[in-house]
Amino acid sequence: MTTDIVRIEVHRSLQEVLETLRHTVAKDMKAQFGLTEISVPRTLSSQILAAKLSGEKAIDIRVKKVGVSRGVLELL
């Protein structure tokens, strides 16, 4: 089985930027979809940042509902 996830060492400032991005996306999606809880995979923020740096204008994101007020964010 292959995976697209690799482990790297990064400066703490990048880690903080990625966590801030992850929290911002989660907050926005919770508000947009009326959820009280949403799970955002740790790798999603790096995928979003990579897409932005690659010049992509739009990112396809899906919220998979796993309960009445809970969801999981997925990048398509």
C-alpha cells in the first residue's frame, strides 16, 4: 500500500501557520454547514497550502456528515 504522506522536519513557524490554517478552515466550515464539531485531518492544511502555492484558484473540499451536528472535512 502506498501513501502520499511523508514525514519532514519543519520550522516551528510553519507548523504554527499550518495549525492556524487548519483551525480557520474548520471554523469556516462549521459556520457554513451549521455543525458544532468538525474533524480536519492534520495533512489537510499542508495540502491546501501546497495547492495555493501551486497557483490553484479553487480547492474542492467536501464535508462528510457523521452525525446530526458532526462532520469530517475531506479534500477531493
